[in-house]
Amino acid sequence: MASLNFQFILRSFVLLLLWVFGAGLVYAQEQEVADLSTPSRSLRYYTLYMDEDNYYPDKAAKVFYSRYATKAEAQALAIKLKQIIDGKGIFIDLGKIPDIPDFTDSLTHIHLYPINDAFPELYLERIGQRWYFSKTTTEQINILHKATFPFGADKLINLVPKAGNKKVLGIKLWQYFGILILVILSFIFHKILNTVISIVFTRLLIKFSVESNLIKRVKPAAVAASYAIVFMMLKLLVPIMQLPVGLSHYVNLTIRALVPFFIMISAYRFVDVLDIFFTRMSEKTVSTLDDQLVPLIRKALKAFVVIIGVLIILQNLDVDIFPLLAGLSVGGLAVALAAQDTIKNLLGSIMIFVDKPFQVGHWITSGDIDGTVEEVGIRSTRIRTFRNSIMYVPNGKLADSMIDNHGLRVYRRFYTQISITYNTPADLIELFIEGLRQIVKDHPDTRKDFYNIYLNKMADSSLNIMFYIFFEVPDWGNELRARHEILLSVIRLVEQLGINFAFPTQTLHIENIPGQLSASPTYKSPEEAKRKLEDFFKKNKSLKMDPDM
């Protein structure tokens, strides 16, 4: 009996030793596997147990610090982080991760290591002698997970059929099926969106009585806009596919680039729609300068759309655009210094469009510049001279010069001298002048409130009548026509009254010729001359008192 009790005690002791030894061995193995002494070993440990062929989220959860999350929370965070990495295509290059216990970040000089530059909120930090996911990372995982899988889309991952887990070329069968569904849905969604956008904009433009040419320009913009919306949708659905990290990275990168690309194309084509709209508005205005401003606005808007679009695309392709912008700014300064005249001309064109000193079609004079404005460009203004040549004048020069704009004249002056012969009687001269004034009053394009027509000069061979009038016409062609009509009326009046136009003549007088009367003038005595003068002024005074006499 005593021997049986001894054997039972001995057997129990051996079993106890084996259990303690086994538990210690397991504990030792766990401690050996959970080596978190460096950033590299911590991430390798996490990726090892989150691999599809070695999936142990409970073990991977050890990389989360126990004070930041419980075991259940850490396990859930480990799963969500894996889904974020696969959905966003976050590369973790284990070969470049430092295997240094005392690693210090070069920027912050703190013991931390970001797992990917595109997601700075995900990083490891050293706590004691081990590297864990930081408190910030623990807090941000849920936020990133909701952003990656909005509207509870992550629940669809749990519906994946187990029978479709067989891989072909590194991709599971259910993922191929899911890709096919996404392609079909995208095609259908694009057709629906394209139709809806086109109909909405077409009806809106028809409501405002817009021409069919403008409506046709809307359709290309609607196509690009629908593609942009489709790729926005794919940006939300692709993470559900949980593609391999490498493939997921490039798919997400492509979608991130295509969304702003199609937005840029849509905006670029929509500028053409605005161009037609602004052109119609400019045609309703009296000013012709805005007709030249519309093409400049179109070109500027298109350049702006392309530049901003390219910068956003580069940024979405993970290209650091800040050094590029810095280089452009330095280069732009050098170019600006080397191209001061070009910038001056550009600013000059802006001042011309703001101040509007002239418009297309105006006749201007500025120093040696004399002609009709044909086009106002970004750098120079094109002027048609009266020799029918083209003069390109830098806008900077025009902006700094004094401009005489003949095109802004309300009235166009016409001045000439009408010369008649000396033998024309005074009464006939006065009657002729009254006829000239009546011609001005009767013409439809003359200014009626101000004109001057007077006997003005006794020239060497003629009596000169000053003919000073104004035409109220819009351009030079109409001015020439009005001059033509006035001058023809003057000639007909001269013919009607029997007046002779004077021309330069010389008369030779020989005072004494034998057998003929002397040509020397004889003058009245001073007394008789004085009497004649008094009679003249008395007669003039009576005429002024009674103009009908």
C-alpha cells in the first residue's frame, strides 16, 4: 500500500515537472518570437503573423502597447491595420527598416519610425526597450479605416467566399470576379452619368436660349466629368478587393492620378463653353476691346487649368512638388530679370484692357504711330497704317505714351478756304455765304449748333471765305462721304449763282501808252472822300436797323 502511494506521488510530481517545463518552453518560445527590440524586428513580427499563410492576429497584436489597447482591441486594430495596408497599397520595405535598438528620427530626434512617408500618422515608437505602434497610430487606425472603407464597406470583406481563395498569378479567384464586377458597374455608371449630365446641362442651356453650337461643346465636358466621378467611385471600392500590396499600390496610384486628370479635361473643355458664352456677351456691347479680351481670358483659363491639374496629378503620384515649385520660383526670378521688357509689355496689355484708351477699329496717333487698331495682343498691339502696312507696337510703349485717340471724337472737324475772284460783288458774296450756311444746316451729318462761315481773308489773288464745320459721323469713311457731299453742294451753289472760283493770277498794268488814257489811278479830294465815307456808314446803319430793306 505504501509503495502504491509512493508511485502515485512520484508520477504526479513527474507530470507537474513536465507541465512546468512545457509551459516554460512555450513562454520562452513566445518571448523569442515576440522580439520587438528594433523597428525592423517589430514590423517583421507584425507582418509575419498577418500573412495569409500564417494568419495569427492575436500574436500580431503584441506590437500594440498594452496600456494603449486591451488584447481584444489590439487584435481588432491589427486586423484593421492590415486591411488599410492592403486597401491603400501601403508599401513597407522591410529591407530598409533600421535594425537599431536606439534608432532616432533625424527630424524630431525622438525614438520613432514612420512605416510609410505617405502616412506619417502610422509610426513605431520606443517604449522601454521595445518598439510598439505609437499611441497616435492606435488612435488613427480607426479613423483611417473608416476613410478607407466608408459606409461600412469593410463588412463586404467578410462575405468573401472561402471557395474562391485559390490564387492564380498571385490573385485570388474571387478578386478576379470582383474586378470584373467593378468594370461592368463602372461602364454602366459612366453611361448613366454621361446621359444625366448632358441632359441636365442641355435643358439648362435651352432654358436660357443658348445656341446649339454651345450645347455641342457641353457634351465633351460631360463625358470627362462622368469619367472623373466613376474613378472617384472606384477609389472607394478598390480597397474592398484587398489586392496584393504591390498591385493595390499601383492601382490606387493610377486612380488617384486619373481623377484629377479627367477633372482637368472636363474643366479645359468647359472653358470652351465659357468662351462662346463670353463671346456672345461681348457682341452685345458697343466696345470692341472686350472682343479681344475674350480670347486672352480663354487662353489664360486653359493655361491655369492645365498647370493646376498637372501639379495635382504629380502630387497624387507621390511626387514632391515643393522642390519643383521652389526651383520654378528661383528660375522664374532669373527669367523675370532677363525678360523685363516682356513683363513690361504684359503689364502694359493689362493696363490697356483696364484703362481702355482705345478699341479695335479706332484711329490713334502716338508719336510716329499713326493708324487704325486691328488687334490688341498679350505682348503687342497690331496697327494698320494709312500706307496699308502693319505696325506691331509693344504694349509697354503704348501704355507709357501719350495717345491721341481720333476714334473717340464725337465730331470730326472740316476746315477749308473757299477762294472767289475779286470782281465778285459784295451783295453776291453775302448771298453766297448765306447759301453755304444753308448747305450745312440741310446736311444730315453736320453739327448744327456750331460752325463758322465768314469772309476771312483778302489774299493776293482771291477773296477767301473760311469754311469751318463739324461732321457727326462714327468713322473716317463716313467722314469722307460727308465731305464729298458738302463739297459737291458748294460747287453746285457756285454754278447756280454765277460766282467764279479764284486761282493764282497776275495782272500787268502799263500806266502810260501813247495814244491811250493813263492807267494811273485818280483819287478823289479829301473832302469828297470824307463825304463818301459818311454816306457809306449811314447806309450800313440803316441796313442794320431794317434788315429787310
